[in-house]
Amino acid sequence: MEETQSKFTQKSQKRKFEQFGRTISFICIAFIVLVVLSILYFVISKGLSTFTTDGVSVIDFLFGNTWRPGEVGENGAPLVGALPMILGSFYVTLLSAVLATPFAIAAAIYMIEISPKNGKKILQPVIELLVGIPSVVYGFIGLTVIVPFIRNIFGGTGFGILSATMVLFVMILPTVTSMAVDALNAVPRHYREASLAMGGTRWQTIYKVVLRAATPGLLTAVVFGMARAFGEALAVQMVIGNAALVPTDLITPASTLTSILTMSMGNTVMGTLENNVLWSLATILLVMALFFNILTRWIGKKGAMKK
Amino acid sequence: MSKISIKDMNLWYGDFQALHGVSLEIPQNEITAFIGPSGCGKSTLIKSLNRMNDLVEGCRIEGDILLDGKDIYKSNTNVNTLRKDVGMVFQQPNPFPMSIYNNIAYGPRTHGVKDKKELDEIVEKSLRDAAIWDEVKDDLNKNALSISGGQQQRICIARALAVQPEVLLMDEPTSALDPISTAKIEELVTELKEKYTIVMVTHNMQQASRVSDHTAFFFNGYIIESGDTRKMFTNPKKKQTEDYISGRFG
């Protein structure tokens, strides 16, 4: 009796082992969370010091359209308006997403609905390859092919939002496509069967049933592409021209948050206003990344509720 | 009078022959049940009647299937029209992830009905015919996936009826449902035979004997016996049929 009791009250070997495993995974997770939180803290505290230490007003920073860190304007306030970069980032992101979405969805439809065999044999490897190409290569190609091409057609320097959009379009296309493929793949077979069995044609079935059922997944794919475009630095910096001016058209040099960051970060001294405003730009990037993340989750939840 | 005649039909999936020399007459405005153990070819045959087997890679058919005397496997057959005339209800309730209204209106819209009033009428009539109008008439904009499985299956029947088919194929329509929903569907099917010719695959022999007028017993890709349901269940001609319906195997 006593023996049985102690057997049940004492921790068994298996239980100890389980606890050990649990502790290890908890430590790993805690470490990752700690790293993320410290990065967040570092970036945000640095980014905020523009406003707290250097006394720049948030409005001036977000909506000011003159970016000349180190100089002061007529009223004595530093000229650190980030609007040109913010607009530049949004322009290239939205334009490249608008351009890439139809191509990505069409490619996904081809791979899943029209010719799964060719899709798997030819398109899939091509897409995987495109994902693996380093961004500096995309930028280099953009610089040697797209920029002169735009220059020949529209005149000017060839650098600008249009060139950046083209480069980003190619860069995000594989991401969006492979996620769109997953979205179409997840549409249950019986939806297609039900539509076909009612005399719907293949196109009607794709258009009215498959794409509809896959809409949340397709939206998530587009948002992921946008997140990638928004955060891309090197390739964009190589072709956009990096003039911190509010963009008025698509073919004059402009800049994005990331391109200004990569251009300037080596040329400033820690703790100065010039350095701090770069951290403020980084904070905007961080907030946007968070926003994209929340957006995909929200879409996923909405889609799940519908099902 | 036969609505569908199947004459000496063979069917292969790749190298595997799934149906051997099948011949069967399916009479108009009556219920024909296909029974038999799993893998005996009954679902294969029902899917051949609206050419859903076309979607299966490597599927090859010999012999004739005549609908109103016309060969449906002729090269000039319009498959979309055929499937409009020969509707189908699946084993798992499979409404689209949209509102009840849009589910029912899907078929008519696909076939070119645009007028809102006409669609309203079709939706109401189909739901009434499928005996579910009273349960869902206030929730037509509700997502069809939010209602119970039994209701979903009747929505699927209504959806199939909405394109005004002549034949209704039902591939084990109650196997995923509870007994009460099953009873409702069976009752509905008996009412529907006044307007439609019904072919029903079932695993459930009691169901076949309760509902159907004619029965075909399948085994290993052959039709062993077919004929009047009552006769077959009380006095089977073949030993295998007797063994199966008395529950000795299957």
C-alpha cells in the first residue's frame, strides 16, 4: 500500500523527462522573444529620441517634405521631413503589388487548374529559383537593363519609381505566386465537382467558385508580397535614384524609407540628430511590418469565419 | 419506359477494368438503386451517367449510354448541357462557401439567367421542392456552411434541382447524415420521383428496399442481378445477391 502510494506521488522518470524537454523549449522561446523585444526596444527608443531629445515635432517629421538632415529651416527647426520617402515606399509597394497580382493569380490558376503537370515540372522550379536569386542581382539587372530601357522610352535619367516598381514586380512575383498556388490548392475538390456537375464550364468553375473560395488566401498572398516590397532595400536603392523629393511622377529620381536608410547609415555619427532620424525611419518600417503582419492575420481570421 | 439505357458497357481506369459488360435500363420517373459492397463499381457507373468520370485521368469507356435514345458519349455531346439535364448530389454535403441564395442561384446563373425576379422564383421553387424552404426562408443570406449537415444536403439537392434536370443522380446521399436527416431525405426522394428520374447509390440495403422501385446489385464490376426491388429483396435469383442482401458479406 505504502509502496503504491509513493509510486503515484513521486515523479516518474518519464515525467521528469517531459519536464526537461518542456524547460528546454521554453528557454528557446524565451530567448527568441527576448531578442525580438530588445530589437523593438532599441529601434523604437532610438527612433523616438528624434522627437524627445532633438525636439522635432512628429507632424513635421511625418508630413514635412524637405529632407536635409543637418540643416535647419527658416524657423530654426531641422529639415527632416520624411514624407518623400514614405510616399516613395508606398508608391513602389502598391504599384508593384498591383502589377504582380494578376500575373501571380494567372500563373497559379495555370499551375493548379489548367495544367498541373506542366506547372509542377516547369513553373514550380522556375518560381523556386526566382525566390533564391539575391536582391543585389535583381538590382544589378535593373540597373543595366531596366534603367536604360526607361531612359530610352521616357527620357530623363531612367532612375525612379517606375524602375523600382519593375524590379520589385519581378522580385515579389514568385512569393505571391507560390502563396496563391497554396491558396488555390487549399480549395476543396468537391467545390469544383459540385460546380462541374451542375453543368458549369471549367472557366465558370474557376472564376465563380475556386477564386471565390480562395479569396482570403489570395489576399494574404498579395499582402505578403507588399510586405516584401515595402522592406526591400538594396535592389530598390540601386534603381530609384535616391533623391529625397516628394515624387511627382514615376520617372524622376525618388527614394524610399529603405533606400535612404541604406544610403545614409554609414555617414552619420551615433547620437546625433542625423543618426536619430534614420532610426525614426526604421521605426516606421517596423510599424509597417507589424501592420502587414496583423493584416494577414485579420484576413485569415475573416476567411476562417466564412468557412 | 427507359430514360437511360446502358448497353454492354466496359470501363477502365488505366489498366484496371472497373466495369465489365454492364447493361441496365433505368426507367423514367422511378427510383433505381445501385447496391453492392465497396469498390464494386456502383459509384463508377453513376459518375459515367453525367460524364463526371471524364475528370478522372486514364478513364476509358466502351459501349453505349443512351439518354432519351441519344448516346451521351458521342463526340458532339455538349457535356455542360448533359450535366444540366443529369444533376448530381454527392456523398458529402458540399454547398459552396456562399449564402444559401447564391448557392441555389449558382446553377441558373451559370446557364445565363440574370433577371433578379426570375432567380428569386427559381430559388424559392427549388428550396420548396427540396423540402427545406420553411427552414431557411428567413436566412437566405446566411452562409450555407453554417447550417446542419442534413440541411446542407437538402440545400445541395435544391441546388441540383435549380437547373431543372431530368435525371437526379445521388451518390450515397445519406451516408454522412444522422438517422433523422436520412429519413427526411428518403421521404424527399420518394416525392421527387414524380418529376424526376432518380438513380441512387447506397450502402444501406434497408434504404434501397425502403425507397427504390428498381435495384441493381453490383459485385466486382459486374451487375449480378437487377430488377424490381420488392422481387429482388424477397426472392433473389442469384446466390450472391441473396448472400449480400441477407448480410452474409459486404
